[in-house]
Amino acid sequence: MSLRSLLCTTALSLAIAGPAQAARSLEQIRYALFQDNLAPVEEDLRALAARGDLGATRLLGEVLASRSPANTARAIELFKQAFAEGRGDIGALVPLARLVDYKPRWQQANRAYMDQALQRFKAGRDFISVDTRLEVFLVFPELFDAAQVTQLIDLYDRACLVYCHAPLYRAVAAARAGDTESADRWFRLAVESDPRAVYRYYDFLGEARNQRFRAFAEQLAPRMATLPVDLVQRIAQQLTEVRNAEISAYNNSRPLSRAQTDEEKQARELKAQAHASLIEQLDREVLQWLDNAIARDFGPAMVSKANFLMTAPDRYGPEPVVDLVQRLEQRQGQNLSLSMAEREQPITPQHIKALRARLHMVLWRTLDPHLSQRLIAELQAEHYPEATLLEGDMYNQGVLDEPDQERALALYLQEARAGSINALMRIARLYTYGRAICRDNAKAYTFAFAAQELGDQRAAALTQALGSRLTPEQRAAATRDGNRLIEEFAL
């Protein structure tokens, strides 16, 4: 059962919430998380887990995993303890599988364990065993044969009543069998109810995925208002990645030398105009999805739109960002009135303060680097996970004075050593695009590769672009360095 289902079940079963106690029961802890997904419950869960409560052990893993990528190793250990070699919570394999999904390094490290774990309980003994196997199948399809998957999906279809994911299972099974027509049909159906299907469908679409996904989103757009709001937000995020990939592809294809003839200069100008037109259209596509989610009062979409607008200060002004930040501030303290989807993506006062810090670093009339510096210092004192990265951004962008890339790099490396995957991407981009620094494709590839191995899907396009500029020998060396980074930084 998912964390969402556990929280819903607990909320319905408790008529009133008892006062916070030094040692709460598991049901009280679940209700506290229903009220506030960021409630401080770790110590109570650790106490219960230490007494052998496997449900608390699993929930502790889910809480830790949701709060920081640096907790991945510990969360995996807790899920395995909860599973207890098949004698405990069978369903603990579900959050384990989801945690390592699209993280090649973690998948490889846990494949043998998953293979053995599947042998420790019967496939169709109850709904939990069927659901667990199918969730593991999504991440480790190579551990299943086609006939077994078909049988499991049939059992699942007959038993599942709510939050059902059969279309996604069927899509992945069809894609693995090479039935692309069926896979496409099932993916399109799955996307309408399961945000997890969005990236899987995009990945399935192959080399022309950017154009094909945009066409799919355009077909889906007339029914946007009827789709779950977290799904609308997820499609907006994927379209944003398409936009960013198109920008990277254009930048990476630009010739380094000056045009030698008028014809060559004209060709480059036409290409630049076509690219600018494409990005303007992509911006409209992203914003229509974000605006739909914002109109439905979905906080994560407000954050996404604010960040999106700040990446293009030449095309947008500060007014909508200021309005969004103020709206987010006004919504604080309304947690119980928020949708379950938003409770699972909580927006804290620190998130909003970080948005303000970013706003005042953008070259708009709102530019106030000293205010940004003060806000970042407050975030660091509050132990906000991204605070030091924001300080690095300040030096990277040179908002205080001139860009100081050595200082920015030192701060990013500090956070990478502490387990931040976002720091790896910042370093990769610094070596790829940074101002006032000697660009280094091999070093950029090293950090982008490490980020991709650890699950940052944004890194895929960057590693592909960087890899095309390196010789096979340079790529191999950069890959080795990336693997070494992962080990040395304990990521």
C-alpha cells in the first residue's frame, strides 16, 4: 500500500487527533503526517522500529526518503528490515522499488536482493503480494517472464478497486515485449491517471520523443481541466524538460568559428530565428499547463511557474513572480484544506523564502543581492537543504560583484559531498556553460554522469550532448571519474 493510501486510511479511522506525546503510537504518527507531511516524527518512529515494529520501520524509511536524497541508503536499509526476508511487511518492497526507480546505480546495487526477495513469498496469495510484484516489475522488468506478468495483471485487475495502475503495468509489459502499438495505447491511457507514466511514456517515444510528446500533450490539452491536478503539473514539468533539451541542443550545435560568407551568416540567422520561435511556442505550452494547475490552487505549480519565469528574465518581468510568492505566503497554515497530492509535495516557509532569494538575484528591477544574501543566511541558520546551493548560485551569477566561480564551485562541491544530486548538476552546468571559467567538457561529463546514475533525469540530455564532444577514451575516463565521485562522496 502506498504512503498516500496509508495516510488516507488512518485519517478516516481516527475521529479526533490526540495531543502530541513523547512516544506516539504508529496510528498517531500516521495521523500527524496526514495533518502535516513534514511533521517531526522521526524520533517516535525510531523508537517503535527499535522495538521491532515493522510498520514503523517501513514508514521511517518512507519519511526519510521523502525528505532528502541523502537518506537513500538508510531508507533502503529500513525497507529491507521491514521486509524481513519475507516474514515481515511484503509491501515494503514497493517503496524500495520506487526509491531506486530511474537511478541506475541504486538499481544495480539492489537487483540481486530484489531477485531473492521475490522468491520469498507466493506470487498470488493476496492482493498485496500481487501489487508488490507488479510495482517491482516496473523497475526490474528483467526479473519477470511475460507469462507471469500477464497472470499478475489479470489478478490485479480483478482485485483492485481504487488507485489502480493496470494501464501502466500493461504499457511497460507491451513495450518490453516489443509491441509498440499496444504500448503506446496503454501509455496514453496510463498518463491520464498516473503521473509516474509521464516520464516513462516520454522515454518510450524514442529519438523523436520531444516532438511526439508535445503532440501528445496538445491532443490531451482540451481535457486538461478534467485531469488530476498533480498530473497536469507533471506534464508541465515534462514539457519544461523538452524546452530545456531543445535549448541545450541548439547551444551545443552552434559553431565556434565566425561565419565566413554572407550566405553562412544568413543561414545562422535563420536558424536562430527558428529556434527563438520554437522556444516561444514551448513556453506557451508549458505555461498553459502550469496556469491550469495554478487556477486550481496547486502550490507546486506556483513554485514551478515562478522558477520557470526566472530562467528567462529577458522575456518575462518580475510582477507575476512577486504575485506567486505572495500567494504562496498567504496559503501558509492551510494544510488541512489542501489536496492530498499537494500534501505529498509540501511547500514550507523555507521554500518560499528560497524563492524570494532567487527573485532578488534576477536582473530585474527587483534585483537586491544584499537582501538575497540575508535571506540565504537565514535559510542556512534554519538548515534548509538548498541554502548553500543558493549561496553558490549567488557567486556563480556574480550578483554581488563579478562572478566568482571558484567560490561557487567550492560551495557546490561541499553540498555534493553531503549527498546533494542538485549540486552535481550545478557543477556540470558550470563547466559546460559557466562565465568567467575555463569550460571543460570532460569534467562536466563526469558530474553529469554521476547525477544521471543517481536518478537526475535532467542529466540525460546533458551527458548525451557532452559525450558527442569527447573521444571514446575521454568518455571512458570521465565515466570512471564519475563512478569514483559517487563512491568518494558517499552519494
